[in-house]
Amino acid sequence: MIGIIILNYNSANDTIKCIQSIEKFKDFEYKIYVVDGCSVDDSYEYLLSCFHGKENVDIIKSDINGGYSYGNNFGTIKAINEGADSILIINPDVTLVNNAVDIMYKALSKDKDIAVVGPRIVDTKNENMQFAAKLYTFIGFFCTRKPLAFFNNKHIKETRYYPYNFNEDFTFQGMVSGCCFMIKADVFKSIGFFDDNLFLYYEEDILAYKLSKIGKLTKILSSAVVLHDHSKTVKKEGEAFIRFHRFYSSQYVLKKYARINAIQYFVVSLLHIIPFSMNAIASKSYKKLLIEFLKKTMYLYKHDVSNNV
């Protein structure tokens, strides 16, 4: 059975569209677990009423709004306890274009070395959005920062992402986009699921490190296609919220998993603190988050969080 996890937060209409797209293709045994992360609107109650009596759709509410990793872990653990041998993580703003779930499930079952498969992801303009991310490193951080990020240079891009032909399957060591991927349940459990110390962003990079540690590979399947209306839900939270979590999550992954040294961490955090502080001068939303960001940054600087990785 495939356990399909959809994390909902104030996005009931998107979640319904996602489920409807999955239900168009019934070639596989599955159960959908919608985890509501304590929505502040009526999403949970609305979804309960919409799917009342449907045995293959379980609407559950997490005890806290713990973010992407916490919510997906919440649903994944329940799915595995109910017999799922594979887990599909899919964002509510993703819809299936074809029988992508069945294609991913069959491919995942064929190769013992492949632990994760991802589909081709297109946006509303039919442009490819899927990536093949390498392990996130100190050098990779700089190559995705301004001004280097402005340069359309092949060598700069390849420090962070593998080049690949999106019309062909591609196998690599690393990770695909976290908006939609399938992972073997036993592997997911063995690596401790997502690291729920992060609220949002860079979750794929942590999985890449965990998978590389046990020698497992990832594969992009060109024949499986999904549509992603990118970050529709997150954009509602505002720029300060987004940058707070992007900056902190980046620092966390580099410190705990890439194991950068104190000098490198100081440089990374300084490149985050300066723009965040400058924005806080004129923006109340940045100002509200500045102290917390500084506290979390200093905690990482002072403490060894790389144990038990």
C-alpha cells in the first residue's frame, strides 16, 4: 500500500484539487492521509465534511503546527503503522498530470539501490521545475548566493545541482524537490524520517545527507508528470517569514550535516544577519523576527548539533 501524505495549512481548496487528481488514477492501492497543521481557518472541519465516509482518505489534525517536517512525519508514522510500504509526500498545490503515482511506485519497487523517486515537475507554463540536488555544502551555499547566483554559469550551477535531461530518467546521489516524491517506507523509518528541528525549507538537503550515509540513490522519472503551482501557500505568510526560515534552515543544515567549521559558520550567518537586520529597519515584520533569528543563529554557533547524524 502507498501512504500518501498531504500537509494542509489553510489550503483546503488546493488539498481537495490534489486529492481529486490522485483519485483519477486508480491503478494502485493507496490511502491518503491529510495532516492539518492546526489551520487557523475552517480547513480541518471543511475537509472532514468533504471526505466523510471515504475509507481511503483520512483527515487528521496534528497536535501543533510544527511545519513541513513535523507534519509530514506525523502522517508518515500513521501510514507505516497501518501497513504502507511506500510513502508519497505531496504538497497540496501539486496535481497529477498523468498516472505519476503508479509510475513512481513501480519504479521504486524494481531497484533495491533506489530509495527515492521523483516525477518530472512542471509549472503552469509547462516549464521544468524538478532538480537533482547534490549534497549542500559551504561552496554550494556561496554559488546560490548573490552575486554568483546572478551568473548563468555552468560550473557555478553544477556545484549545487546535477545537469540532466528532463526528458530522460536520471539516477544520482542526492535529492529531488520535496513538493512531490516517493520513498520506501523501511528506508524512511531507518533514517529517522524528516528532521523536525526545521520548520520549513532545506528538508530535501537533510534527506540527501541521510540517504548518502546508507548508500541509497535517488531517481527522477521523466514519464511521471505533476503540476506544481509553486509556493502558493507559503507566499501568504510574507517575505520576512520566508527569509527567516530560509536563512535559519540553511545555517542548520550546513552546521549539522555539512559540518562546516566555526569560521565558515560565522561567514554564512553574517551574510544572513546583515540583510535581515537592514530590512528590519524599515519593516515591522522583519523587526518582529530579528531577535528570534539572532538567538537561533547564536545557539547554532555555540552548540555542537552534529551529534547522532
